Amino acid sequence: MAAGFPSPADDYIDVGIDLNEVLIRHPSSTFFLRVSGDSMVEAGIQDGDLLVVDRSLEARPGQVVVAVLDGAFTLKRLARHRGRLRLEAANSAYPPLELHQCGDVQIWGVAIHVIHPLGRHG
Amino acid sequence: MADALALIDANNFYASCEQAFDPALIGRPVVVLSNNDGCVVSRSSEARRLGIGMGKPYFQIAEQLARHGVVVRSSNYALYGDMSQRLMSSLEPFVAELEVYSIDEAFARLPRPQHGELRSWATELRSRIRHNLGIPIAIGLAPSKVLAKLANRVAKGDRRHAGVFDLGLEPSHDPWLEQTPVEELWGVGRQLNRWCRLRGIANARQLRDMASGELRAKAGVVGLRLQLELQGVSCLPLEEGPSAKRETCVSRSFSRTIADELELRQAVASYVVRAAEKLRRQRQRSGRLTVFARTSPFSPGFYSQAASAALPLASNDTAVLLQAALPLVALIYKPQKRFAKAGVLLQELQGEEQLQQHLLAPLSDEQQQRRETLLHNIDQLNRRYGSGTVQWAACGLQPSWTMRRGQLSRAATTRLGDLPTAWAR
């Protein structure tokens, strides 16, 4: 290592922008999932997108959630409708699911970001 | 009030990880097999209830598993390792001090509040981990580590405790110590157990109350500490942070047995390559190297042999370690034996900075620098483009004996191509 005077910029060195910090608040409980299907397109979530899911959050109406339905991770929006909770798609082609009618539904996590590539690059 | 010590561990950790990332497995019996799909190392509670035994060789119970519709998985260390780190860092904010003891258990110290009650703390921690990671845990609380381990067994053993047991709040420890056989105590080895049994000491209460002079004569300070811990006097401190490792081991079972010396050499060479990579990552060098191999304990004529060599100068250079290891293969190889497993143990590890220039060092400082740059570059390439991108010729090309993991799930939390699917349908 060369000796000499310290650079005047040394005190101002920044570490750069880390997308993990931008997208993830609770690293130990945050997971990535891959979206398949078009039932959430009106929420801006498209087939093949990368989903950032935080399991530590309590799901609230209005949030996009990952629910366990029939042994699969299913993406829906949690909504309150006439005083009852239900799972809605963000695509009019898919009907909503009333939670009190489908027996065993578990909310696995809350989707907090979606990463969507804009066309093909590189 | 004195601090409380907790032993926190995951129930059926491997099986729980499998269930957490494959919702089709929720509520179904799942077993996870050891390396090379050898035997059952983890059972979901559903599999346990079916009476599937722990440690049973897979080939013996494959039919039973199929009959009960049990889901079988190979060990997915990428997933379990990542989930273990998540588990430990989730525990951290809940305790004053944490000692990660193994992949799925940790000791913790925390202050006991004025009213003494810690059940609500434990219940909250338990439901938080369950919610955030999908992993069930059990918590044992007591005044010492040995008793915390015992309390954890009680917490898991009886459903009525709902995964939490606080020995510190019990009016008397006696009934709990009496129901714990000596050999199930943490820190009691086979030898001490046999010695206790010969003296009619069968349970933890008897060990706690025996004459300490006699115990000291047999087991020294270690025995005295064990007795004090059983009396509720904490004398084993928590070890924070990973202590520098004193040895490192790479060993694997083969997918098929190996009878050929060249193939055994190639297998050992590939383990040396892995072990050397590990050392360089840990910034350590090794002063002694042991190579071992064995046949299957399930077939007749069991054979197991090891050979060891000291290195003239501690090293983490793959070429130097290979040079020491390969001649040892000839010493342990035996014709007509079908080897099922082999491994390499690197011992007498020391930090890189401790290395003193050897008077008879084979390389000059400058040559040494160049070697290190080369090895560093190889490690970088293998890390970036996948292990095996740059290979050592001694390992052979396209070996056919690599580990069998026929029912491996995906690296759901660590590999972009393996992410679980969120269905939008």
C-alpha cells in the first residue's frame, strides 16, 4: 500500500445504493417468490414478475397477500366487503373468494414490492 | 433476580423447513433423509405420529413410507442453512445474549423480571417465529445451561406445555430431575454414564445430590461444573460469536460404492479441494491432515481406516494439501473393499496472520504472493460461476460417485431460479 497524504475525499466516501435496503425492511422474514399467471395484472403484477414478500407483517385489508389455498401459494388482494374479509383478484375475469366460505385459508405473507422488467435488455 | 438461561430449538427443523416452502406438504407426513439418502434424520410431527423411527435406514423403511403416503426429501442444506441464519437473527432482539449452538438450537441469557414470570415472553417469541418463518420452536427456561436443556426436553415431550417450560418457576426441581435419565443430560458421555450406573446413579436428581468429592475424582472440574449446574448454579458461560474453528472436515457418502483406488483418490482429492476452499474463506491454515474411508456398516466385512500426516509448514494451498493427502490414500486403500464413504479432516488450524516465515520455506515471499493471488482468483471464479468451474486435475473429470440426493427440494430462499411460485390464477 502506497504511503502519503490521505485523500480529502476519504471522509465523504459513500457505499452506494443497496437495493436490499430499499426493498427489504425485515431481512430475516422477507422472501422472494416468482409470479405465475395474470389474475393480478390490474394491481401492476404480471406473469414472471419477482415478488418481495414480508412474512412478519400482519395482513390488512387493501394489501396484496400470499395465501395458502389448496396446497399452493396464491396471490390475492385482501379486502373487506360488507363487513367480511375476502380474497380478490385484480382482474375482472377472476371471481372473489369469501374467506368464511372456504374453510382453511392461511395468509402466508404480505407482498410489499414487485420487480418487473421493462422489456428485454442485454 | 438472577438471569434466566434459555435453550431455544426448532422442532423437526429440516422437515419444518420443507413444509414452510412447499404448501402442499402442510399437514402431511414428511421425512428428510441424511446425506446420500441414507437414513431418516428429521420427521414432521405427522410422520412421528405414524411411528416412523428416527435414524432408520431408508432402504429398510421405503415400503412403509410409501404405504402411508409419507413425503420423502433429501437433505437440502442450502435451504436449512439459510433458514437457520434467519432463525438465529430473529431470536437476537428477544434476548440479552445468544449462543448459536447448532444449526437449529441456541442458548440465550435474559433478565428475569421482578415478578419472575417469563411464560408470556416465551409464548410471544414462539408465535412470532412461527408467524415470520413458519418454523415451530420449543423453549426451556432454567437458572443454568444444563437445566435449560433439560427444561427444553420437558417442553417438547408433553403437548400440554405447548412448547414452553420454565423450570425456574417450579416449586421443586426434584420431580423433573428424577424423570431425566443421566445419559440424557447435556454433557454426559458414555463413559460417565457407565460410571454413574455402576454406582446406582440413574437419574439427574441422584447425580445432583451425590458426594462431590467422588464425582471430582472421576470427572474432575467438568464433573463438578455439571453438578453445580444441576444445582441451579450457572457456571458454563455463553459463548458468543462463532469461535475460531480448530478443525474442518469434508466428507461425503458415495452414490455407489467405490472399489477402485484411482476413484478413491479422485474422491479424496475433491474433498481436499473443498476443504482448502473452506480454510481460505475462514482465513486459516492447517498443520495436519487426516484422510479416512470406510465401507458400509450394513454389509458384511466392515472396514474403516484413517491415515494422518503433519505438514512441514501450515498451509491452505490446495496443491500443498493434495500433495500431503494423496499418498495417504494408498495407505488406507484395501483391494476388494467396496468403499461407501470417505473424507478429509484438516486439523491444527491457525489464523493466517499467525504464520511465521519458515526458515526452510520452499517459496520466496514473492512466489508466495503469486500463489495466493492464483488461489484467490480460482475461488472467485468458482464462487461466481459455480463450484467446479476451475478444477484440479487430481479430482478426475465427471466423476460418477458424487452424492445421491434423489429427492432434493429447491433452494427456495437462496437461488433465483429455484424460487417458489405465487400463483395468480
